[in-house]
Amino acid sequence: MVRTHGVCAPASPSAVAAHRLTPLPLTAVALDPSHELGAWQQVNREHTLPHVIEHLESTGVLDNLRRLEGAPEVPFRGPVFADSDLYKTLEAIAWEEARVPEERPWAAFARECVALLARVQRDDGYLGSAIQGRGGEPWQDMRWGHELYLLGHLIQAGVARERATGAGDLLRVARRFADLAVDALGPDSARTDAYGGHPEVETALVELFRHTGEHAYLRTAAAMLDRRGSGALGSGPFEPAYFQDHVAVRGAREATGHAVRQLYLAAGMADVAAETDDAGLRTALDALWTSAHGTKEHVTGGMGSRHRDESFGDPYELPPDRAYAETCASIASFQWNWRMLLATGASRHADAMERVLHNGIAAAVSVDGRRFFSVNPLQVRAGADGTAATSRRDWYACACCPPNLARLVSSLGAYAATGTERQVALHLFGAGTVRIGATTLAVATDYPWDGRVEVSTHGPLEELALRVPGWCRDATLEVDGAAAPAAPGADGYVRAPLAPGTHRIVLTLPMPVDVLDPHPRVDALRGTVALRRGPVVFCLEQADLPPGVPLEDIRIDLRAAPRPGPGVASLRAGATVLAEGVVRGVDGLPASTALPRSSRPPLASGMLPGRIALRAIPYARWANRAGGAMRVWIPVDEEVATP
Amino acid sequence: MVRTHGVCAPASPSAVAAHRLTPLPLTAVALDPSHELGAWQQVNREHTLPHVIEHLESTGVLDNLRRLEGAPEVPFRGPVFADSDLYKTLEAIAWEEARVPEERPWAAFARECVALLARVQRDDGYLGSAIQGRGGEPWQDMRWGHELYLLGHLIQAGVARERATGAGDLLRVARRFADLAVDALGPDSARTDAYGGHPEVETALVELFRHTGEHAYLRTAAAMLDRRGSGALGSGPFEPAYFQDHVAVRGAREATGHAVRQLYLAAGMADVAAETDDAGLRTALDALWTSAHGTKEHVTGGMGSRHRDESFGDPYELPPDRAYAETCASIASFQWNWRMLLATGASRHADAMERVLHNGIAAAVSVDGRRFFSVNPLQVRAGADGTAATSRRDWYACACCPPNLARLVSSLGAYAATGTERQVALHLFGAGTVRIGATTLAVATDYPWDGRVEVSTHGPLEELALRVPGWCRDATLEVDGAAAPAAPGADGYVRAPLAPGTHRIVLTLPMPVDVLDPHPRVDALRGTVALRRGPVVFCLEQADLPPGVPLEDIRIDLRAAPRPGPGVASLRAGATVLAEGVVRGVDGLPASTALPRSSRPPLASGMLPGRIALRAIPYARWANRAGGAMRVWIPVDEEVATP
């Protein structure tokens, strides 16, 4: 079912699916490593992926599997879903092998891992080192067992490997396990709880259907969606809503519960909806999207506001300091929006992908590619010693995020464009090339730091569609040196009709600094603004303030318009935003968390008053220098608030 | 060691202790049930305590103990510290038996429970149904076992019972267990982890020392403090700071970790500091107090900002919606401040007791006394259906709070006054009488709803000290009809010297409505104010708004000064605050959580504009009517902010 030349991209709909856009092959897009997205891919290849591979050994992920070959005394290490770290890594390796035809040690590593998986897989197809290691029976703990979650990641790795390298070894392993699951939990299962506590397998099963043409996988995914919401998973320690098991998926109207679960589930719903043309699912998806993006999305694109259960929280409950905004939730949101984009063609979904990619996801990895955030707050306060407690870590006991980053970044090109050799749409802007059939596009841009996107086309291309981002006002378009209409259509794209041949199209997206107010119902952000330029959200970091001036005392003076500034070399260049600020010391205040207004002394009376130049860096680059406080949302000085 | 007539009050220092104030006997103060505090005691007696006793049966607390008498097949129910529910209840029964000399069925219930405890106690003195039921060994899990926590509550119950009723049966049980603990974990123990993961036993051991004169108990409490901070408790799933095991207690400067643990620990530190005159502990206590009350206290007196680990959070991290503010933390803060008050005589501690009593603690129980909050947020948003998810419950799986409330309220009189028949200080104002030796004080007041406190004295009293609350400006004093100096001393108390005989002292505390600003560093509350009158914090509830006007759209207009209003009968009278508001609809806004300031439409353009009369009710009375949104901190209308 690989329907295009080259390596089929993730989530490519089948020929019969209800969709608007058709992905290009993964290998159609090559991102230029001297610019933002390509540079990130390069860091991912050179540093993140090797780092992830190393940690599969040091954290016991591989030993968990090896012990199944006769070393039962070796204890299982890590969470029950530890195998998925390996699967996501194998998927990342596959995409890298497709992307850059260059022999690397990870090719042999992948072969060995696949051979190991094939050896330890049970005769009936079951594969899961936690259950197998203790001689357990499958499918006994649908709520917490994560067995279907493991199957999902195994399928995705197997499909990626076959698409990318032609090697069907891992896919055979995955299909044996998938077939076992279809038998036990498929459409004909009598079990009312035949669905997983952590959604992920649904989207993977549809991918397997798309890759193999076997309808049983699609029907199983659909059945698992249909059953969900009965509460059959039970509860404890969290409520059924945590598992999105409180309401039928077609009745869901509010994004709720564990954010990664909700977003993976939504991705699976979108896949099933596309392949079965299911209007009920689409209605639910639209409502979930409005709920998630309209009321529960941090400005960085991150989602999830509660640490206790890693959940969304209530509408407009968006605390910057306690934002959970798990990296995997950001990646899941990216993946869900990709599916929504394919189905609808609406630019708001590509806008959401861009927003979370350049902010929520990019912030999760250090500039050197070897340290990671799993939780991505929008504010960190300094401790008593002036340093912030939050910094990226080498690894996590629950390490779902680093390999998830690796697989996403390695496949990033797949999400940049869609179409055919006659009609191409650009969704994510990055310097590089697009080759599809006889058509070639060379994209020159310093996006997201600069809004000029120059596309040189050659070949039989008849139409180039360019996304006009939702953040942009007054975009201009030039085709072969002449101004062209730049107003986007209802879908948010501007279209340049072209005759076959060679053309130069220049889309210019003005990038002033946007001052963002929080929605009035976001209580946690009242009285603050965020700075955004293009798709990039900025933040203040203690490292940019003079000694002795705590970030907590900074207020922004909006009478002076914030303006673009130069990049910072140690932060991989990029850009900054410059603004004017006021320091408001609080040393003169009584030690109390609430102060009578009638007796409140004026702020900054004598201590550290005065003006200060502020430099904001991209949120994606925070915590790459000395530890210290950080904040995205900056209090507006009361005395000088906007007129 | 009962050194005063009547029933010795909790935490009464020994004759050699370093302290400024001396508690009165518990029975010296009788609160009038027709006014606030006495009415609460009456509800506690008639409804809360019987409700708590019923639940000891229905939740298996008693069965957990009964099964130790030959029914090992009965499963243990509840958390490992379930026995403490019984101990706190027995303590509450004891205080009620002392307080009201009237035969109640709970006297027999208590006798039976004590007999049961005596029968199932192990020969070596060990008592703990969770460990005993599974034949476990004591002291194997200092981090999570809660064995010393159980011992602490058992001691407090045993002491209370002997003091209140003269029956030494429960105290004998407690001492046998305490002696076992002293042997195993006392000063001579070689174990470096000879202290509990959940502090509580420290204050109880000092109480036992005070009651029995046996120094081994005091030395054991001191040793447990001395050892703490080594990290020997280990970690997982939380860091050592969760257990206050990250720093030596004398080195502690920041209130941190699990709030109830920190506050019980501080109470124990204060007791040991008083009995051993320990300057190092006092220095730490002062720093902890400043940290807790200056940077981590919700305006209701509640403490704890994080649900995940029930912890304090960072300084100024005070989210109203996700405030944890556990009821037990409020009670622990009350208890700690009582000990600090006795040690220092400084009114700020009584202010803190009053604040948390009338707000954080009072809100934890319904008007009918039979429903409870364990978590006490300062804001609840309405769900999609207009009702709020948060409401008080009959009981909790972890039911530490309801019996803790019962024992506190039953002993409330003990905290109202200190002194001798010649010198009395009033700390908590409530209608009632104080009888000490030949001195009688009759207190007439409608406090906290009215600031007039009239004290009629008779007897050899030579000085009456009255607290002038920190919230009060322009207090006036009248002695026998003549104006007297009302400026409080450095300790916050105004003193009336009296000749033996009969006098009438009237303290008038003006109670305008205070508009409180949050401290500028409290990010979560920026742009809002709270309304307080006297010690009482008020809140807006959806039930007081017209249909169709969501609380989320309400802004307060501070150009009109908020003013006192009449009480609401269905909420046990009390008082209200009336204010002017503006409704700011958000229907015209784009569905996004962040909006460019430059393109933001004006609020309330056409939808639900206009002014509205606001009625705020005491926070302590919220969630006693229809479910719905609630908020203590009210956004100030931007357009009409203070000049």
C-alpha cells in the first residue's frame, strides 16, 4: 500500500480515505542543516539519537528483553512500558536510515535488537518483557498494563523500518503480536474492556492497515474506540476521565484527563474517521480540538496543567509555573494536528503544529541535544540561592519523552509539505528542498527568525499553496518578481497558479513583535503579557538580568514597543526581543502574602527602582545557560499600563 | 503534672519550660452556643462527632482492630494509618466529656474501644492493626509505615482521656507502646533512621512527658528531631524534602515539603524548644514561621499549594484554584501557632490561629456538620453544566481530616485565653465565660461578625490583656465607662490594669471591609483583590449571581467601597459584604488562550455588559447551597482600576 515513490510518510491516508491533503514521501523533503529545522535534525542525528541508544543499555531496557533468554534472575527495570523506549528508538533509526544514506553503527544495533525481539517473542506472538519476565498472562490489566501501548509503538517501529529500509523483520514481529491482539481483543472479542488504558495502539493499527491493506487492523482500532467510555477500565487512583473512559468517544466534547492519553486517542480517532468517513468521530474531534486549543493550550503549544495526574485541568486553568505540558503531549498534539490537517486542509492545524514545534517541543531538548525536559513549565522561580530547581536531565526514570523526540525530529521533513508534482502545499517553513516527481522546490528562508520565504520551483508544478500563519497580518506575495494577491483562502493558504517551468515565489510574512494578552478567563496570567515574534514565543531569563535584580521584580513597560533583536550565539543564534522594563523591589513590603490596599506602601520606594533594558530569548532556548528563574508571561507595570 | 485546676489544656508547658503564657484549664472557658464559636462547638458535638463515630464502623477502622482477635481472614481496610481515625475520635470524645457533663452513648463507645485496644495490643506493647494483621515486624518502614504517627495520636488520646475523665486505661495502652518505642528508637537507639516519615509523635511525646513527668519521652522526642535531616528515610516517590529529611531541623529556614508533615514537625520542635530552652530550635522555628506565613500562606490561613505531593510549593506560589490547603494542615498550623504563642506571647501567632480558624478550618465542614473538605481551594470554576465539581463529602478514603476537626473544635475553649486568676489574656474572641480561681469573666460579643467585645470581670483579677488583631486599625478601649489607652504593646496586646472587684471592659475593633491586594510576587493572583472584614475572608459564589451571569465574567469596581451587609440565614447567619461589579462577557473573543493585544476586541462589547450588585459570603460558608463556581480573589475591572 505504499502509494507514493520514496518512503511513505507517517499517517498517510489510504486511497479510499476521506482526506483533503496527501502527504509527500518522507524523503521528498530535505531540510538544510544550516538553518533552524535542518540544524535541529542534525543535532538529533549526531547527539540525541546516539544518546538515546546509549540509555537503552544503561537503563536496562535491553536487559529486560535479554533476560527472557534464560536469565530470569535479572530483575526487570523501569516502568512496565519500558520496551516502548526501544520501539520509538528503532522508529527514529529507521527514519534516519531513510533520510541520510550513510552507514552508521545504529544499523547493526537495530538489526540486533530486532533479532532479539524475534527470539524472545512468545510462540503465540505475545511480546512484552514485563509480563513475560514474570510469566504473567496477557491482557489481565487493561487499565495499567500498557500492553496495547507497547503493541502500538512496536507496530509504528515495524512499519517505519519496512518503509525506510525495506527490512520486514520487525514488522513480522509486530504483526504476529498484532494478530494475537486482534484475536483476543478485536471486533469479535466479547470483552467489554477490550481497549487499553493508554491509547496509542489505535493510530498504530490504522497505520498497519494502511501499510498492509489488512482490514482487521482497522476494524480492531475502530472497535477499541467504540468500546471506550463505558468505564470498564475501572478507576484508581484516578477517575475514568483520566483514561478518557468516562464518555463514548463520539460523545466527547471536552479534552480531559491525562493529556498524552487524550491526544494519542484523538490521533487514533482522526485516523479511523479518515479511513471510515465517520461523521460522528469528526464532530467529536472538532469539539475536542476547540476545547483543547481554545481553552487548554499554553501559549507555547504545550498542554496539560496538572502534575498530580498529568491532566488537562479545567478550561482556562493554565498556570505558567505548574504547567505540566509534557513533551510527549506536545508531540502527540503535533501528530493529532497533522492528521486533522490532512483531513481538513485547514491551516489552523498547521499553525498548531508550528506553534508547538517551535516552542513546546523545541524547548524539551537542550541546544546540545543531550538533555531533556519531560515537563515544560512557562515559569520557574529562583530558589533561595538564586538558581532554579528546574533543569533538563540526561534521562528520566519514565523516559517516554527523549526517544519520542528522536523519532519526531528524524521524520520532521514528512510534515513540511503535501501534494503531488503538480500541486504542492507548504505547511512548515524551513530552508531545504522538496522533490516530488519531476518537480523541484528550493526553499530559501531563515524562518522562524525571519519571515521571508523564497521558493524556487522547477518542473510541471501547476500550483504552489503557501500557508499564511494565523499570527501573520499583511503577508505579501511575489511571483516571478511581480506582486500577487496574498489574501489567503478560507483554508488559510495563499495559492500561486504556475505554468510548468521555473519560477520564483516569495512569501513575506512581516514579523513585528506581538504582545499577547492572556484570555480574560485565564486567572493565572492576569496582568501579564507574552512576547511572540512570528511563531516563536520568547521568555525572560535570569541570566540576562544584571546581578542583584531578581526576575520576580521585573515589570514590562509597554509604552515602548518591544522590538526584534539579534540572536545569541551560545543559544544557536536565533533571535531575541528587546523591551523596556521597570524594576519594582518588594523589600519594603510587610512579610505577608496579602496586603491591605489602603495601607500598602508604594512599590520600589527607594529600592532598585528605575528602568531596565530587557532581552527576551526564545522559550525554546531557555535553561541552556546558568540556572535561574525564567518566565514567558511578564507582568505589566501597573503604573504604566497601556492607555 | 496537671498543674492547674480542672482539665489541663493541650500543649500546656511544664513548670520548667521556657514560655511566656500559661494555658488555662480546658474547662475554664465555656463558649456560648448562641454565638459563632460556641455554635460551632454545638454542631460539632451534635452532628460531627456522632458522624465520625459512625464512620469508624462503616469504614472498617474498628474491624481492623477486631480482626486481631481471631478473625485474620477479615481484610484490612483503609490506609496504614487508619487506626489514627479512632485515636483522634477518642480524643474528641474525651474533650466533650470534660466540656459538657452529660451522659452520652459515646462514653460507653469509648470504654469499649479502649478495652478492644488493650486486648489486641501485643504483649510487648506494640499496637498497630495494619502491621499486626499481617504479622509484620515493627519499625521496618520508617518512611511510609506511619507507626510513630499512630503512636503519637494514641498518646494524645490517652492523655486527653485521663485528663478529661480520670480514666487511665487508654493512657496505659499508650505508655506501653510508647515505652516500646523509646526502647527501640529512643535516645539510645543505634538506628540512624529512628524517626518517622510523618512527624506527629514528637509533639505527642512531649505531651506525655508533660503529663507523666517521665523525661525519657522528652528525650526521645528531642532525639528524633536531632536525627532528622540526614536523608536516612530515603526517598521515593518523593524527595527527602517531602519528609523534611533534607536538612537538619536546626538548619531549616524554609517551610517545605508535605505541609501537614512540616507543620506537625514544627509543633513538635516548638514543644521540645520550650521544654529544653533550645535556642537553635527557636531560630529555626522563627525562620520557618516567616517562610510559611510570609511567603506560603493563602489568605484563608490554608497552607500547601501542590496536589501532587500535598506540599507547600515555592515562595509566593499560591494558586487559588489548585490551592491544596489541606484541612489537617490548617489544624496543624493552628496547633503550631498555639505553641509559638505560648512561647513568645506575640499576638501574630494568635492572629494566625484566628485567621485559619475562621477561614481555612471553618470552611472544611458544612453548616450541618456532616460534610467535609479535605482540600480547601480558594477558587472553583464551573463545569460545562454550570455546577462545580468540588463539594464536601461525607467521608474520605484517607479520612484524617474529619476526626481532626472534631478533636480541635471540642477543645476550642482551651485556646481562647491564658493566664491566672490575677492576670488573664484573651486571644480568641467569642461569647462565653472564663472562670479561673475566684475570677470570672463574662464575654459578650458577636465576634467575628461584629468587633465589639465586652468583658465583665469579677474577682481578684489585676490585669486583663486583650489582643488587638493585626488586621485592626483604630481599636478603642473603655474601662468602666471611661476611655482608656488602646494602643497595643509590642506583643500586640492592650492591657487594662484592674483593681479587685467588678469591671466592665469594652474593646471595640472597627470592622470596615478591607480590600486586600496579593503580594506583588504572587503571580497567580495578580490583578485581583480579596475582601476581608475583621478576621473573616469573603468569597463570591455563583449562587448569588443572576442566572446566565457566570462568575468567571465578574469584575469588581473598586470606585465604590465594599461595605458590610446582613447575614444569610441559611448559612448560619454571619455577615456578608456588598460591592459593585461589572460583567465582562467574553463571547466575542477568538477561541484562543492568548490574544494579540493589538487586535483584541474590547470586552463586553454588546454581551452582558453593565453593572451588577455583588454579595460576598464568608469563605467559611461556601458550598452550602447549590453547587457552582466560587472565588475568593476577585479580578479588578481594568477600566476602572483604582486611581
